[in-house]
Amino acid sequence: MNDLGPLDWGKTLEEIKLFIKKIVQETDRPRFVIGLSGGVDSTVAATLAVQAIGEKNVFPHLLPYGAFNQSGEKYASEVISWLHIPYENVCRIDIQPIVDEYVSTDPSVDRVRKGNVMARVRMMCLFDQAKMRNALVLGTENKTEHLLGYFTRFGDEASDVELLLNFYKTQIQKLAQYLGIPSAIIAIHPTAGLWEGQTDETEFGFSYEDADRILFQLHDKKKTEKEIIPSGFSPDIVKKVLLRYKANQFKHLTPYTFVPSS
């Protein structure tokens, strides 16, 4: 995306590797635990980790909800093989029994609430597994999701290390190409995998490409809505992006913390 400005991926890749090595040395935790969904974000994060600290120190976790989203699990398994991560490093935990046990206590739980429970159960599993392995939890959140508030608080946004948080989704897709990640992974329609047929872009009502270009103008360039629309964007799409951006700002401010006056 030329609109987002050029990036020297070779230089950026070396900086990321140095960052990873610095973190594991400072924390004395030489391993990463990562939830691997089979999508491009977790694949890129896992690839960067393998390149920095080696495949033996990366522990992919497959955390399916029963038989749902089997294609994601299939792609995740292919990524593990592609990265030559040892089989004994792979952990698979079916979260369905835990989620269903909780959801069964409240008939009013809708699919959004259930999706949040799923994300938080996955987070619980990852942090416990990291504790057992003296590892850090490697996150997979990108800048687009972060700015739009498209995450579950204390769920998929919870991590010890984030490598992709300053890269927009379309930039991560370009990084994936640079890393040689299989094209089938890059082409997958992004999904949080929380209910049947769910995709991020359908839920948004706009594409990641449009979101990235608009958010870049809004967040990085500090432009107003009136300044953004004449740049060739659909007024309707701009309004949708800004509405989600503004509605979820509170997620970046919690917990609201009282400070006594004296």
C-alpha cells in the first residue's frame, strides 16, 4: 500500500529479530508460546519467532472449539510443518467443554458474548502453558485491529510480546509475502473464528484495505473526517471506520483508575 508509506522489509526484519533476542534475554524466558489459528497474523508472528530464536523454542498451540473451523486448524498444521517446528512442541486443547460449561449457566448468552468467552479461555490456556514452559506469550494483534478495537479485552489482545502491533493488516500481508509464507495462507479471508461464516470484513462492513488507508490518514497523519473524504474515499466507508474507531476508544483507556488528590 503506497498510501501507508514504503517499508524496508529487510531492515525491519533484522530489527524484529534483534528485538526478540533482547526480550528473551532480558526476561530470561527463552521460549514463546503462541496461539496458531492458521491465519496470516499468527503465521507471520510464528515465522518471525522461529527465525529469531529457532523452531525448538517456539510452541504453537491449537485451541479449537470442537470441530468448528477445521480449515483453520488444517492451515495451522501446515504452517507448523512448513516451519519445521518439532511435533513435541505442539499442544492441542479443545476449549469447547470449558466454554460450553460456562455458557450453559446463562441461556441469554448470545454469539458475541460466547465469542468473548472463547477468546478469554484461549488466553487462559496460553498463559498457563507459558508458565509451565518458562515462556512468553507471543501475541498476534495488528494495528488495524487495535485501532478499531476489534479484540476481546483480556482475550486475544492479552500477551507478553507483540511484534505486529505497529503494522497495519495490509502491511502484514506484504511482510508475509516477503517471508515466503505460502500464498494459500495469505489469501485466507481474515476471521476471528468465533462463529460459523464469520469474517472480519463482513462484520466491519468495509475492507481491511479501506480501513488501513483511512486509519493511516486519521491516526498517523492526524487528519479530520472532512480532510479525509476529499482524498478519494467513500463518505459512507469513512463514517463506518470512524464510528468503530471512536466507539472502541474506551478499550485503550481501561482500567479507569482513580487517583486521590493528595
